[in-house]
Amino acid sequence: MADSKITKLVMIASSTGGPKALQSVIPYISKNIPAPVVIVQHMPKGFTATLAGRLNDMSEINVSEVVDGEYLENGHVYLAAGGKHLEIIQDRRGHLQFKENMSDPVGGLRPCANVTLQSLTQASLDYMVCVVLTGMGADGYLGINELRNNHNLFTIAQSKETCVVYGMPRAIVEHGIADLVLPLESIGKEINKKMGVH
């Protein structure tokens, strides 16, 4: 059970080129970050546990694959399990909890970042940082756009030059909802800065 209410959250969406890109972001995130970090990486079932283990080995912050029903904690990175959708719900005490489901893929994707982002529309969070990394398509755009209506949100897009596929970041840049465009190697430090860790 979470011992304190979560007030801030970092969401990261990535697809093609994402596993390698995450290795240039997660190791730079401080273990003292006053927020959970949730990653939705498009991957099939069976591959995300290995990626979570690799990121954990490289980082000072703890990284693990999501366990259905677990509560989110500050200073921890959670990687959505491949082959399942991930929702984040708020219980009656205001604690955030993961709920996985096997509903149909969205646009061929499961997990789909939009599903996770849209599940947060009713959550009472003071501040969110949303990061969109390399990937095909536009996953992340709809969810971020929806959250912007009633949440204090800061959005970071990976720069075209450092993307393997400039699809998902392009969607938020071209729709005017990227607050900042950064090269891959600067994103981890910027997340710390936005969360007040130096």
C-alpha cells in the first residue's frame, strides 16, 4: 500500500527505437525524484521484463515491470507490461494504483500510451511531465491533448535528429502541444529539473 498520496507524475511514451532511447533517459533520472515515472513502450508480451531489468541495472533509480494492482510510489520507474493495456486509477483515499486489462488493441497497439494517459483524466495530480520519444504513428497525442484540458502539464518531445522514427514526437510538435523539444541525451536531466531535483 502506498504510504503517501502522489501529487506529481512523469509519463513516457515510446515505440520504435524506444528501448535504446530509454537507456539514454532513465539512468539520468534521480532516485530522489518526488514522483513515479511510468513508461509505456510498445512491446509484445515477454520482452518488457528484460528491458525493465536492463534499465534497472543501468540506473540509480529502481526500475520494474508493472504488477497489476500495485500502488505507485515516488522515486520508482514502472514499465508497462507488453501485451496488456495499462490504466492508472485513483482509489478512494487518493492513492494511484495500476490496473491492467486485455481489451482490444488500439490502433494495433497493446499497451497503448493513449489508454494510460486517458485513464488519468480524473486523477487529482498537481503536476505532470509527459515525454514522447521515438516511434511510428501518433500514440500519446490524444491522451496528452485530453489531459491538457484539466491538468497542469508540461510536455517534452524528442528532437527529430535524435529519433529512430520521428512519428510520435512529430504528432505533438505539429499539433502545438510540445512545450519543449530536446535531444535525447538532455531529456533525463530536464525531467529532474521540472520535478525540482538538481
